[in-house]
Amino acid sequence: MGVKEIVKKFLGYRGTIPTATVVKEGRLSGYRFYLDYLIKDKVAAVALAIITLFTAWSVVEGTLQYVGYATRHRALGWALLPSNPIALNFAASLHPPSLSHFPVYIFGTNFSGESILSRLLYAAPKDALAAYLVVFSGIIIGMLVGTFAGYFGGWADEVLMRVTDAFLALPGLVLAIALSVLLGSGYNSVLISLILIWWPTYARFFRAQALSLKSRGFVEASKLSGQNSLMIILRHIFPNSVDPVIAYAALDFGNVILTYSTLAFLGIGIQPPYPEWGSMSSNGLPYFPQNWWWSIIPGLVIMTVVVCFTLIGDRMQDLIGGRLTY
Amino acid sequence: MQISTLIYLVRRVINAVVTLLLLIFLIFVLVHTIAPTPVALARIYCGSPHCPPAELQVIIQQYGLSLPLPVQFAHYVVNIFHGNFGTDTLYKVPELQVIGELLPITLELVITGLIFAVIIGLFTGSLAAANRNNPVDYTVKAVYLVTWSAPVFLVGFILQLFLAYELKLLPPSGLANPTLGNPSPVTGYPYLSVVPQPLQGWLSGLVRAITSPPLIAAAVDGDWRFFVSAVHHLVLPALAIAITSFGVVTRLTRASMIDALDRDYVKLSFMKGLSKNRVVYGTAFRNAVIPIITLIALLFGFSTAGAVVIEDIFQYHGMGYFTVQAIYNLDYIAILAITIIVGISVIAANLVADLLYGWADPRVRLE
Amino acid sequence: MSVLKVKDLVVEYSTVYGVLRAINHLSFEVGEAESVGVVGESGSGKSTLGLSVVRLLPPNARYAGGSIILDGQEVTRMSNSEARRIRGTTAFMIFQDPLNSLNPVKKVSTQLLEAVEMRCKKLGETYDVEKATREVVEKIRAVRIPDPELILERYPHQLSGGQIQRVIIAMALLMRPKLLIADEPTSALDVTIQAQVLKLMNDLKKEYGMSIMFITHDISVAYNISDRIMVMYAGELVELGSADGVIRSPMHPYAKALIASIPRGVMRDAPLEPIRGSPPNMIHPPSGCRFHPRCPFVMDVCRREEPREVGQDGRVVRCYLYG
């Protein structure tokens, strides 16, 4: 379409057939339902496949690494990889991407001759762990704090609102930097700081849900029939709050990976010689642009994974109807 | 100005101040949780992880680190309000001075990036709304999905690779052409004496801060060669920031426009006989844009975070670059100072957005 | 000479489920200074009818047949700019939900003055702010809002529903249309306010000689304001006649059922008589007469073939019971 057409279309308010999504009637819950829907949508299906691969690989590789570390057989960590990700091999230094020795050099090598592909694969479990751990912890902490604050109200609610306000006033990355550095710049520090930064959003959300749910009919009915608060929360509030959160959480895994890898880029987190997607990108900076593959390919990998998470989260939010965020 | 508008303004300002205090409190609590003992605290203030115990004692005395916590907190707040963020370990000058010189540069970058992001977002969002569910819409959606998911350093690298190194359209790094001299800073203001004394210091500091970033300094000084060079150097970094953040603007604009176009008052405008353009880009757009204002505050925070990375990649010597150095040198004081100042900036941006929103939407300010 | 003459109109929507024929071969007329009530349930096509007269149909709708002649001009085949010209000054439409009918970010005065400005443009008059302001104030008084100056300075969210509807009627008066189309203008208002607005419209009709096409689901409201009533069902005209005629002696079974279903609040145990069945699927409407699944008098022929309109002396009915 030429520029003229685009401009013409732009100036003409002309929508077309709304693509209604045929959603099944009835309560939207259960992962089977989501799965069904996502698989039918081809793009989402591909994204789901990639995520599944990523997660599966991370689990396998992560376990291998841990076992290798625990049993002092570190080589287990790279048993499945095309090459040793931390072995110096200056002969193959700064090799551009090529198909020789497939698949070792498919993404090229860095200054120390390590295959970028191997390093990417080796580092994957860290990102996956960060994503899942931070989001789940955030949900759990947020759920506990937010639901109780929202349901019981009063000064606890006020305090919570103020605290989350303060947390949310700072951009996540900046606070993450401060916390991680103060805690000691290691992988665990990063995880802790990310969890600390992530829960307020969920707390806010669960609070809003609790607030809106507590005046609903079935909760009033429960109260009238003498149910105590704890049971009401467990039985009515929690289950009804969860659906939209799941959709948002799917998106959020991607956000964690972005923040995590940006921290790694800045040198916070896993230290050399161990690879990390973000730090690989920044290590390549002095050799940019001639050896562009070192900086750009890890970024592309991050982008791909995050796109898939975001896509799925997006679809799920469409499915549920009410969006949490734009 | 009506009473209700005034009340709205005052409430927003109070809100901002309270949030700021809470933010400082939060940071205070976090720092003291991580470093609960005076010795641990002293290590942080020392500026390097390997401080001899004698020096630690000196620091404890100097900063009053063994005083009871509320007292420490009070000192902390008072210090911050006086602009005392400690002394930078590397440059050995007050933090505020270092940050004061570098912050305007970063703000210039961030604000430019924000403006780009908003423009791109409004344009693509309206485009998508006007072409709902046809290929244009899907393309726009795909584009913002990808750009939103791309890590900010990737965008920076790609821009640098293609536009600077391959196509040589724009310079790859730096603030301005280093061979050109810097424009002279603004000193001596003719009308300053009009202002009462204590305010003079603040005002001159503010003026100097505002006129220090490259573009503005060059414009004020009349140094157009420098101005042009600074513009050239600003484009790529600002574009990188804009590209990663425009996605939310697009999304919201699209949803907002679709909603606005469905409203009866749009039909009524057609009834009056206004042309389609005037209705869509006048009435509907004007109403749709209002929620975007709240987004700007969020974007400001996001862009500031992105600036840290971008300044590293593009060797753009602003506060972000300073942050990267501070991380590398484990300069805790600097990092804390930066955190607080960024917090202040974001809260200020939120306040500005709130005020703008009140101006744009009469429903909010006239209740 | 009729202000509006609709002949054999067909309007279709393309939806993802298929083609939806919202108006199916509809014909009727509205004369000068006459008010016609268009009565039907949701989905009967009555709103679509209103929108089609002023060319405000959504993008996925199209005119699939027939003609709409508004003040002598054929609407369905007009270009966009011609349509723009007739909108407002020839026919003006007001909508149901007052809260969304005015632009929330502009003052009432701005919006009304804009209407005057557009009218001047269309009719080739010169626009003079002072003259326009006086006219605006006059019309606000005409719609029985006390203190016009106060209302003018307000924003829409500061007005009540009834006030907004009046302001919009004022806007209509400013544009001096020959035909006013009102799509459920009182449905969102309290009953007392409803009565006031209806009386206002009646009086204005007499005073300005404006024709009104009043779309509603409430047949008693239609009776209140209309000279003639047209009953629609599933996109078709099922009965047309004088208001008295249709209400007191309805002919079509649907019209009969509508009138019978009005709760008669006088006697405490008066039975409620709903119309059995549910509204038809407009994408796959019932065969033959569209009302036949719910009709108590259904005959064989009703299931097979669509009845044609029969009538005389301005009374029209689409039912095999009558021919």
C-alpha cells in the first residue's frame, strides 16, 4: 500500500467487519478453556509453543546445572549444549555467525571464543526462574496483602495504599538498581529486589477486586448466614479475583524478563564468566559494531521470548474481557 | 479560577508532597533493613566495600549513624530538602552538584523521547482506530507488540548499527561534536535583583539547570553550529526511548478513539454538519486524548529507566551514564541520591500530568 | 407534500455471523407538521430507520434497496458532502442517553453556537456572534429552561438528564429542521421529566410546524405524542394508522399483543399478558411472516409466505388475517 493510500485511509473513518470472538458461554475458568482458545488462534499457538519450549528447556537445563553444581560435576551443565559456554577458545574468537560446525557458530562467538548460542542456552534457566519466581511471589504476597487490606479496609487499607503509592512512584528499574546494588549485586539480590518491586502492583489489583467483591450479593449473603471473614475470603474473594490476574501475569513474565535482563546489561546479577542474556549484550559493546552479533543476538532472543509472553497475555486479557492495563 | 479548581490543584500538590515523603521513608526503611547496624550503614556511606574500621567509626560519628532511627530519619529528610545528598566518592563534590549538572541533560533526552513517543503513539493509535480490524490495524498492533517487548538496549543497538554505522545518517555517540566548544553557560541575569534574596539562589540555580542541557544552552547562547550538532546527537537516543515506549500510547489512543467515536455526541456533531475530519480529529480526538495524559506520567518513569541504558550505549553523558558508572564503582551514595532524585522527578511529572488532566477535562476540576 | 417518504427500504448490516437485514421493504410517509410514532421492541430496526434517514449508519451497514426521499431529495444515493448538507437543517436526530449526547469537554454555549454557525454555513447566512447568542438564549427559553445564561456557562456533566435533552431540543430548533427524529429521547428520564419533555415536544411541533418521527418501545408514550403510529416488527412495518385507530382498534396480532401487554394498574389482580416467545434472530429470520412463531392466530400460509401490505385510507397492515 502506498503512502497515499495509507494517508487516505487515515483520513477516512472507515472501520470494517468487527471480528467478534466467539466466546463460550459460562464461567471463564480452567486452564483447559484458555488452552483451547489459544491453540485455535494460530499466532498465539506459535507463541505458546515457543514459551513451552523455553520453559521446558529451562527446567531441564536448570536441573542439570543444579545437579552438576551439587555433585561437583559442573560439566553436566553443558552436557546438552553444542559447546562449553565458559571455555576459553581464543582460536575461535569473534567468529561471525555461520553455518559451519552447525550449530555451534550459528550465532557467532564472543571474544573468548565461546559460542553465543551455547551461552544463550546456558543462561536461559536463570531468566525463566526469575520470571516465574518473581511473578508468583508477587502474586502471592500481593494477594495476601491486597485482599486483606481491601476486605477489611480501615487504616490497614490506607497504609497499604500509601505504601504501594510510594513503590509505584519510582520506575521499577531504578529501584531495582538501588536495591540490588545495596544487597550485593548477585543473582539472589536481583531476585529479592525484583520480588520487592513487583508485589505492589498485584496488591493493588487484589485490593480493588476485594473491594468490588465484598459488596456483591453472594458475599453479603455469606456474611448474613454467619460465615466468618476468613472463610469468606478463602471461599469467595480469592477464587473470583484470580481469573484476570492470570491473564495479566502471563504478560508480566515478559516484563520481569525485560527488567531482569536490563539489570544484567548494567552489570547487576550474574557475574562473568557466567553468561546472562543481558550482560552478553553489554559485553559486546566495546566490539560494536564490527562484531554486531555479540550485542544484538541476545537482545533478539530476549525480544522473542518477551513477545511470546506478551502476546499470550494479551490474548488472555481479550478473552476475559476486562483489561487490567493497556 | 473557580474554588473547586483551586481545591483540585492544592489537593494534587499535597498528594505529591505526601508521596514524596513516603518515598523517602521507604528508601530509608529499605536501606536500614539491608544494613541494620551502624557499621553496615557506614560501609554504605564509605563508598567502597573495603573500608578500614577506623574510617568506619569516623563515618558513624560524622553522619550520626548510631543515633535513634527517628532522629536519623528526620536528619535524612531535612538533608534532602536542603539538597544535601552527600559527597560523591569519585568526584569528591556534593552529589547534588554532580547530579545537577547531569540531570538536565537526561531530562532533555527523556522529554524529547516522550514527545516523540506521544506523537508516534497518537498517530498510530488514531490510524488503527480509523481502520479497525483491517490489515492496517493488525500491522499497527504487531508493531507495537514487538517494540514494547524489545529490550531497550536492543533498540538502541539496532538504531546505532543501521542509522549511525551503516547508513551514516546520524552520529553514533556523544552529546555533540567534540571539536566544537561548549556553549557558554548562562551567568548574570539582569532581572535577578528584583527577586528577594533567599529566592535568588534557588532561581539562579533553576535557571542554570534549565539552560544547561546541550540544545537549550546552544539556543540561548546563539551557538547554532553547536545546536545543530547537539540535535543530531539527540535524535537517535531519543528515538530509541520513543520506540520502546510508544506502544502503550498507541494502545490507549486506539481504544480511546474507538470509544469516543461511538458516542452519541459524535453523532450529534455529524448532525450539526461538521465534516468528518473535524469530528474525528477535533471532537473525538479531543475527548480520546484525555486518558493519555495520565499515561504520560507512567511513560516518564519508564523513559527515565530506559535512559540509563541508552546513555550507556550512546555514550550520552547524562545522569544515566553517571548511574552506570556508579553501579560499576559501587558508589552507594550516588546510587541512593540518584534514586531519590529520580523519584522526585517522577512525582513531579505525575503532578504535572494531574494538573494537565484537570485543565483538559472539566469533569475533574469542577465537582 | 410529505417531508419524508420512505419507499420499499432495505437496509442490511454485514456482521461476522452473516448478513443482517435490519429493515425489510419498509414504506411509509411523514407529512408536514405531522408526528409519526415508530413503535417496536429492541432489534425491530427502528433505530436503524432513524439513522438511515440522516445517513448516520455505521460503516458495516448499507442501503440494499428502496429509497428515502427527504424533502424531495433522495438520501440513499447522495454523496457524503450532500448528506452532510442535509443533516441537521433538513432532518435532525436526537438520541436516547442524555449523558453521552453532549461533548463533555465543551461548554453548552460553545456547542449551541457551533450549531448556529453550521446552520448559517449551510443556508448561506452570515454568522454574527451576537445575533447567534441572542438566538441561542431565545431557544433555551423556548425549551422552558429558566435562567438561560446560567445553563450556557455550564459543562454538560453539570446538567441533569432532563436539562440535557432540552438543550438538545434547543439545538434542534436552532437548526430549524423540517423533520425531527427522536430516538427514545425520554427512555432514560424519570417519568415526570418524561412527561414534561413530551409536552414540550408537542407544543414545539405546533409552534414551529416541525414534523416529528418519534421512535420508542413504549406504545403509550407514542400515543401521547403522535398523530399516526407505525408498528415495526423484525425490520418490517406490521401496522400503520392514526394513533387513535391503532391504539383503540389494533389489527395486527403483534400490535394487539403490545397493547394488551400494557399493565393495567387500575385493578390489583389484573393479569399480565406478555407476548409469548422471544425476539427473532435477525440473521436467519423465521420463514414466511416473521411474527408467525409467536402469533396466536397463525395459519399455514403464514409459515410459508411473507404477507404483503394491505390497506386503505391510510391504514396499512401486513397480515394474512386481512387479505
